[in-house]
Amino acid sequence: MARYYLIAFLCAPMSLMGGGEALAAEPIEEDIEQVYGREEDTISIATGYRKPLDLAPSVATVITEEEIKSIGATTLGQVIETVAGIHVSTTNAVDSVVTVRGITSRVLVLLNNVPVAQGLFVNAFAQLDNVQINDIERIEVIRGPGSAVYGADAFAGAINIVTKTSKDINGTEIGARAGSFDTYDGWFLHGGEYGGFDVALSVSGRTTDGFDATVEADAQTAFDALFGTRASRAPGPLNVDKDLIDARAEVSRGPWTLRAGYFGQLNLGAGVGVSRALDPDGTADFELTNTDLTYHDRYSDALDLTAQVSYVNVHSDFDVTGFPPGAFGGAFPEGVRQDLGLDEDRARAEVTALWTGLEQHWLRAGLGGVFESSDTTEDVRNYTVRQGFPVPTGRFAERGGIDDVPIFPDEDRTIFFAYLQDEWDFAPDWSLTTGVRIDEYSDFGTTVNPRVGLVWNTAYRLTTKLLYGRAFRPPSFAERHSNGLFLGLGDPDLEPVTIDMVELAFNYRATRWRSNLSLFGYSIEDLIELVPNPASPNGLGFINGGGQEGYGLEWELGFDITPKLGLFGSYAYQDATVDDNNVNVRFAPKHQVYAEANWRFAPRWNLNLNVKSILDRDRPAGDPRPPAGDYSLLNLTLRREAIGKHLDVGFSVRNLLDEDAREPSDSPAAIPFDTPLAGRNFYGELRFRF
């Protein structure tokens, strides 16, 4: 880790470039407002309160509604993919795997600053490409540790989804979208004032058959070779059809705000199969219900108080066939079948105070508690597992009709937390943010996570940041208590994974161009890994294994050639290795390049062309396949606004060049030729406001 501190301090003299401007005349107030005053140039998740983006003690990105429309994105995953250093991958065409700076980990997702993390599968919004964005006002993203502010799972970064209020909608909007793969979207937004209450309502829905890319071989193909059978359904198409519905309501009056929502991911196809064996009929449902009540008021010029209670429930149902009929030498004539139901609950309460009564200090303190639980509501199957292989139990019944423990035993935990943060403007153009958060878990104990951020307004347009943070990811219920039938054998003594990261960032903004450069280095300890375990029914078990080290950079550059034509690009490099074996972390590209041109070529017309390149992805140690193939996805979006003042239309083509793009699969025995992504696809869109 010492070498990363050294890199940061050796690079510090770079911040002197342009320093002479600090001696110039004081900038014009109007120009300051132009550079820092806009809503899209501020962020809240870096400190817990709104700050100018370039002065926030973090490396952060804000994507506005207008930017989302211009790039033609329709899901959260497509938006996040445009952020430097972040790649949204997949292992089975269903679950998202997010890598941030080479760190393959769950990223904390917040909905209007409320964490929606869960205990069993860690994050309720894990499938980012299923999260619709029709009612989103902005998306805030921080790269780097965030546990000093948000606690669990803000490990490599955090994503805050800010939905539209009544003032953002200000009337009614209805929209429809149709495109490839029999995909149909529809949405309704309404915002207004009723009896002194500000009310915002939104309903979005999608149905799609999904792209029909072919999987040439699967896990059952390997077993067929072993048993001399022909049970595999490969070559065959992916199963990626889905139905989505997202409904939200917000009611506010004075200092009170009540929000409620439902996010349904229904009839989700099994992708390449839960066991990496094609399952054309397998489905899963994930239903998230959330509500939160917030009281926020300013009691004096110096005291700002927020109190919040929230509740999240996630109900999951799996109806899948892990291996097809005839699997394992004909031992399973109906296939290896599983119906599994899970309920996860998270209740949370928090009180936060922001005190500005001390000269040149902003003090933020908070405390709260969380109760998480996970319950198995159904576990119907026709198998158990012995020595790593499914063993038939003869009938499709609860727990296989035998005296066996459930796949996921019912568990719960309580968490109490407290944090303190101080932002100190100790000298002209200098600000020091320090903070620490303590989380006490009922199942594994205490974790302490500090942060330090030094921000220097080096020159009129240049900001330099030197940042340090620690974060943690707690072991999930599955990792601590799984019985080894479905995943690996859990270990109740697992400790949280921890990360320490140092960052050095330079932000420069001129009238027509802007540049952001971030250098980082980190060290991760106590990674939770699956390793061989003879005591486990499937031969695998969870342990706190080794560590991971990484370093890299992210460079963003934007240039407005004219007021109507803008260019933006980013390059991200990371080198991350596990246990000093010099093997790059799987799924994590060493190089990422993003480029975008946005052209308002006529009044109310906008054309956007963007491309994302994923380059240089190594396999894990022991995988004999060549490195995963590079790819570049080119997207084109054309929009026309305010036809007759009320109607917007749009047309978008994604993967314009129809590239055969693939994401690396888990192992050569599972999906040997990797998981294919969608080929060329398009959609047309109508929005009507009144």
C-alpha cells in the first residue's frame, strides 16, 4: 500500500499548473455561477448534503435527465456504463456484475439517499439493466469508498437515484417506446399541488422477449461428455425475456416527505441457467416494495435536522430447472428442479444534524439503527447434493421430501451506527473534510471506517483533491449461513471485507472545455471467496481469503466546439491483482474508452453518437481459455423535441455495427465460449406532455 501513497504525493506538484491564476483579480460572480451554480454541477452523496461537484471531497459524476435522454439510455445499467472506470458486466445474461476500478463487488444503490441494500443477496437493485429510468431526475455516482457516510456496501462506490418531484414533472407526461426483440415500454408521470400537498406519481412498464443470441455449449455439455448422454439444450438461445413494472408516489408538505414504491421484475428468463445449463422455461420474480418518511427542517441559521424511517421488502421466487431432463446419466428424467421463495426485510431509522454555527466548520453527525431479516418461504425440489453432485430424492417436494435443512436458513441481524463529519475551511481556498463512522453488527461485531479529504481550490478554474477512505462489505446471510446445496457452505465466523484507498484528483473547467484526472491506489483485505471444502455438500465453502491490490487512473475531457456541438471522452486504466499472482481480476477490463459527440444541429433537434470500448480482460488463474475478446459498442440516438410544443420523438440504434460482443463466463466448463450480448437493436419513442 505504501507505493500508492508515494504515487499520490509524487503527483501532487501537478496541481501547481495554472497556479498563477490565483493571483489574478477576483472572478466575476456571474462566471462563478456559470461554473458551479447549476443544479447538475452539485452532488449530495459525497458528504450527505449538497456541494459543488468540483469541491466535493470525492471523485464523482452526475448524469442529468437531459444527458440520459441524449445518449438514448433506457436502463440504469446503460447510464452507469458511461461513467469512467465503471463496467457493468454479466455472468449469465441476467445478474449484473459491476466493476469499479477493477473491484468486482456490489455497489451500494440508494433511492433518494435511502440505501436499499439487503442481507441475503446484498443489493436489491443488483440487476441494473432492469431498473427503468423514465422518472429519474438525476443519477449521482461516486467512485471510491463511501462507508464513512453510508456504511455497508459503499465499498468501491455508490449510486444515488434521484427521482422526479412534483415540481420536476409539473403536469402530466405519457410515453411509449417500441423496439427490437418485441420490446414495448410505456410510462405515465404526473406532478402537481393538491390541497397544499405536492404530489408526484409515476408508473413505468416494459415487456420484452429479449435477444436470441446462441449459446454454443453449456455446463450440461461437459456432463454429457462425461456420462455419454445428449441432454444439453446447447446450442440454443438465451432465455432473457422479462416483464418489468415500476410504480412510485411522493407526497410532501412543509418539512415532511412520504415516498412509496413498487419495483417488479417478473417472469425473468433464466439467462444461461442458474447452474449455467440452458433452461428455456426457467423464470424468476423479484418484487421490491419500499417506503420512507422524512422530516427535514432548518431550526435556525446554524442547525439543519433530518429524521428518517424507511422500510424495504424484497420477495423472490425461482422456478427453475438447474439441469435438463436426462441429466447425470438419466438419473433425473424431469431434470434437476427447484422452486425457491425468499423474503428479505430491512427496517431503518436515522437522525442527522448539520451544524454550521462554528466559524469555517460544517459539522454533520448522525445515528441510527437497522434490522435485516431473511426468510425462506418455499424450498421445493427433487434433489439434494452429495460430494458436489445432485442426488435424486425421487419426488418434487418440500426440501426434496427428505429430512434436510433448507437451502438458506432464516436469519436476522441488527445494526447500530453513528458517524461524525467535519468540513473545515481552514485557509482561503483550502478545505479539509474528516469523518468516521462506527457500525455495530449483532452477528460479527464492530467496524470503523474513517475518511479524510483535502480540497485545494488551486486556481480560479483548477481544483486539486487528495483523498483517503476506508470502506467495508459485510458478509451476506448466504455467505455466513448457506448449507452448501445451492451456493457454497456458509461460515458463521466470516469477517467483513475491507478496502483502503488513496486518490489524487485534478478538476479543471474553462469556458468551453473541462478536464478531470483521477489517480488511485487501493488495498483490499479478507476477500470472501469460494474454495474447495470437503465438508460442504457441493464441495465448496466460503472463507475470508487473501487480498487484492490495484492502482490506475481515470481521465475525462469535454470540449464544446460550438454552443451546439460538444465532445466528451474518457479513458480508464486499472491494474488489479489478487494475492500477488499478477492475474488481473476477472470481469475487470484493464482499459476502458468512452467517446461521445452531441450535436444540436437544428432548433429542437439533437443527434448523439457514443461508443464504449472494453479492452484487455484476463481470465482467472487456471482458466486455459485465451483472454476474453475486446469489443466496442457504438450507439446512435436522434431526438426531436417540442413538436407542437407538447410532443417529443426519438429513435435510437444500439450496437450499430452489430458487433459480436461477449462477457466472460465463470469457467470453461460452464459457458466455454462466454456469454453473448445483444446484437444490433433499435427503438422508437414518443413523449407527450400536457
